[in-house]
Amino acid sequence: MLWLIQSSLSPKRKTPKGPRRSVVIVDDERSYVELISQMIADNLDCPVHAFTRPSEALASLDRVAAGVIVTDYFMPEMDGVEFIKRASKISPKAVFIMISGHNLEPIERELARLRRLKMRLQKPFGWRPLADAVIKVWPGADAPGFRPQDLDG
């Protein structure tokens, strides 16, 4: 009888339906986006997709099941605000983190109107602050965790 009590108290794990959600990183600086996306992929337990062109990211969003989309503000093709507006229509459940090496104070009001923009990070930053931000803003209960070998930091 004891085994019945134990088994009924064991938490049942819900299996997510559909593809696993991912982190999408969009930044026109190729070496930066390659490095940061590899570090996130190595340390967070979720798929990571990296793009250097916002148009390519937009064309791929319907296939990558984005949970969090990280976008640079200053990019040649379109700025981060325009990218977020367009990407929000394609990935309505994703949230955004904006990264920039520039002062974005002059566009503070415009940024405040982006309901799905959940956080901003000032460049330069390492992979850990970005990973922490991704976990913090992840929409829903399926947030990725750190890979076991990196728990002690």
C-alpha cells in the first residue's frame, strides 16, 4: 500500500506538444552572433537559431518555434523595433530581448510601446547574463534550464 501513496504523490511530467521552443538570436555582427549563439547552445537546454540578417530570421520564424527572440537594435536592413513589430505577427507567443551597444534612451517611448519586449541588455555582455535573461523572460512553463555540466558556473 505504501507504493500506492508514493506513486500517487509523484509529480506527473507534462510532455510539451509540438516542436521544442527555441532561442533566436538576430545580430548583423557575424562573429558576435556566432559566438553568443554557440555559448547559449552549449549552456542552455534548448535549440538556438542564429541569423545575421533580419529578413532571413523573419522568413524562418514560422519553422523554429521561438520562445525568446534576441535582437540587436542597430542593423542595416531594419532596426530592432521594426524587426520586433514584424516578428510579433509571425511568432505571436514569443517574447523579445533587445541588445545594443548604443544608448537607446532617445527612443525609450517607442520601446515602451512594444508590449512583448521584456528586457534590454547593453553590449558588451557575456553568455551568462544573456542566458539568465532568456530564462527570466521565457513565456510559459517550458523554460530551458542550464545544462548539467554548467550548474556550478
